Amino acid sequence: MKSMAQLMLKDTPYEEILHGNFPKSQTKLIKLLDGLDYVVEEWQEAMIEHKIPDIEDVASEILSSIISCRFAIIDYWRGREEGERNIGYLEAVKTIQTLKNTFIQLAKPYLHTPFISNWYLDLPIKVEVSFKHIQRKLVETVEGGEING
């Protein structure tokens, strides 16, 4: 049976990004999203141990949501830099909302353990806060005249 520390990736290279303050750089936000992949893998292994049916399908849905979110954010940033947007800000925010909705599935089995349940629910909120913070900084930089565009 997985311990709470294992489920929360304590003592791993992702501990700091998953348990610290929200990322304030693009690189660290992507690292957070990478860490979410491992969070889902640990969760899936725990659910398999408890013989929860169809857990592979649920985990695949959540992982797909993380991948979509990662790609949307990267595409949005790349479009800002290159001046050709493939995805707009609102579309990127929608993928984060989808991520938040899929992470509810991680939290449900742990409703009796609010500490971990709330942690699962907070992870995509951390993605959202980070993305919006970075976006605000990018806008301030453009408005400040540091970037031409």
C-alpha cells in the first residue's frame, strides 16, 4: 500500500515544485506539469492496489488532460514570441479548467483523507495561478516597452 509521502512524491526531484509556491517562470511551470504526470502514475498504482475497476481509463483521461494543457500553454507562449498564435489565451485557460475538472477524479477516492484530497485539487490551481502570473508579467514587459511586438 502506498504511503501518503509516496502519493505526494515526497523525497523525489518533484517535491519542491509540487509542494512549494506556484512557479513563476515558464520553465518551472512546465516542470510542474511534468510532475503531474508522475502524480497520476503514483495515484494509478495505488488505485490498482485497491482493485478499482477501469482505473487505467481514468488515468489515461487525466494524463491526456495534462498533455493537452502542457501543449496549449507552450503553443500559446510560442505564438506570443513568434507573433503567430495557434492558440489564444482563453483557449489555454480552458485547457487548465479541463485539467482542474479531471483532477477531481484523483481526489474522490481520498475524500476521507482531506489532506491528500485537497492537495490533488490544489495542483491544477497552482498551474492556473502560475500561468496567469507569467501572462501578467509578459503583458507588463510588453507594455513597459522591453519587448517590441
